[in-house]
Amino acid sequence: MLHCSSLLRFLFLLVVFLLLPRLSHAETKPVVVFANPAGQSDAFFGPMRDFMQAAANDLGFELITYYGDRNHVLIDENVKSIFKRSPLPDYLISMNARGSGKTTLDLAEASEVKTVFVNQSFLGDERKSLGKPGEKYKQWLFEYLPDDTHAGYLLAKTLIEKAQDKGLRAKDGYIHVVAIGGLAASSASILREAGLKRAVAEYPDVRLMQASHAEWKRDKARDLAKRFLERYPETTIIWSASDLMGVGISDGIRESGRIPGEDVLIGGVDWANFAMDMVANEEFVTTVGGHFMDGAWALVMLYDQINGVTMLPFSKSHFSAITEENVDVFRNRFGTGNWEQIDFKKFSRHLNPELEEYDFSLDAVLRQFPAH
């Protein structure tokens, strides 16, 4: 027979052995997959993923990223691959990239993978047929989308007021504007163009001469800009739905024998690092952005929902304009890419119950960086 002390030791070891798997499981981080439609070095989605990683580190998520390289075939393959993972992810951060959104929701529902949409979602009849998050698709938790209409509006308004200040008018007394959007079917491009038209309607001295699409590509934007300037030689504003296309537009302006920022005003959307440089050297009037942070804010909201905070099915982020007046402050405090300085737990309503609503503003983020 076992002595009493030996029996106690045996029982103790047995209990430890039985608890070990449970302790290990309890320490496992929830796995979040991010379906990134672009590549690792993409001017917009690269920083978005890096900012998400900093938030995931603070909030206790394991973040795994699938890259789509802006290729619709690879994006579709990634959607299928995500739901063939073993084990399946606990959560998915995705978007309606290249029309992949409905397939994503269908597979998430069948696989019981809880899903959040950021950046791009649905419009028109497709929106009506899919309904709200949590209705037809129970695994669809919520959407956190940029207010792209506001982005297009803010960009246009900033460019128009700069042209007014500089007196850049055509012989007919009007300010002539042309616009270059992204993909014609992209919700981001459609909504940004709607914001542009809303802004133009507010200024009786502005005429939108023509709008076309460059599919988010620099070379196509360059060629379009050259054609526009040949067709409408008194154009003094070229509105661009993205910073990358804005660089192409700048190339086209120079190749047309004009000076970007002087003869023709340009700006874009995304807050790309190169766009900050172009604002600083006055080649761009502005870059409008902030929405690259939306993936991280979606993780904050997901963390809160897991911990019992009720989320609205739809909420929107807001854009800010970086101009020559604030570009240096932004780059000194925020442009280093050192996101680990940010304590994302301070934005959580679960961890800070005194917060009645989320504050994901640029000012709130800048307050976490030391002033220089």
C-alpha cells in the first residue's frame, strides 16, 4: 500500500497533470486572421496591417495576415484558404475587396467564424439583399468603415479653397476641376466621388469638367492626367481618389510642361508616407486619411464585444486633412511608424468604463506621443 505522504504526492501530481491542458488552453491567444487585399509593402494596407499588429499585441490577439497583392484571383483563393485552416481562426477581419465580400460571409456563416468588415463593404441592391450584420448572417458581428463620402468632400474642399486663395481661375472666371477615381465598381471610389460632387455643388465658381477612373494605378493616372490637360488646358485642380494615383497625376502634370502645386493643384487620399513628403514640399496640397488605423480600431471594438460591450452593427471612422500647416507636427509625433508607443488599451470601453463613446481621432492618438 502507498504511505499517506506518497498517496498525497500521487494525488497532487494527478491533479496537476489533469489541469495542465486546461491551463495551456486558457493561455492561448484568440487567433484573428486579417484578409489583406494588398501586399506587405503596399502604401496603404502595409501600414494598416502594422498598426493592427501593435493593437493585437496590446489586446492579446494573435494576428495572422493573408496578402492578396491587389489581385482578384489571389484574393478569392485567400478567402477559400482561410476557411480551410485547421484549426479555424477565432475571428476574421475582412472586407468586400474585388467583390469577395458575399463569399466571405457565406463561408464564415457555414464555418461559424465570427467576422468583422472594415474599409470596404456593400452598396445598393447587394447591401439590401445581405442586410445588417447579425441578421441574415449571424457570424457577421459589425462593420467599421471609413466615411469615404467625407474623404472625397474634404479633399475637394481643401483643393478648391487653396485654388481660390491662389486665384487659379480659367478665363471664364471659374475654377476648372477634373477628377480621377479608382476602380469604377469600388465602393470607396464611388463614395469619394460622391463627396467630390457634393463639395463642387457648394461652390458656384467651380466646374467639374470630367471624371474618369485609373483603377488605383499610378501609370494610368499619369496618362489620364495628360489627356485631361490636353482636353481641358485651363484645369487648375486634379482631384485624386488615392495618393498613389496622385503621384501619377504629378508625373503627368510635369510631362505636360506644368508645375504640380503651382499651375495645377493636386491631393489624394490615404496618408501615404510619400504623400506626406509631397505635402511638405508643396507638390501636394493635401493628403486626406486616417482610415489606415481602422483595422486596429476594429480590434479594439472586437475586444470590447468579446468582453460584453454592445456594438452597433454599423459605425464609421472620420478623415483628417494633412496640409503644410500640420504636416511637420504629424510626422514628428506620428510618422515614425513606431506604433508600439501607443497604448491601445486606453481606447477600450471595457477597460475604461468611464468612456461613453470611442475616441479614435487623430488628436487622441497624437496625445500618446511626446511633443518634439
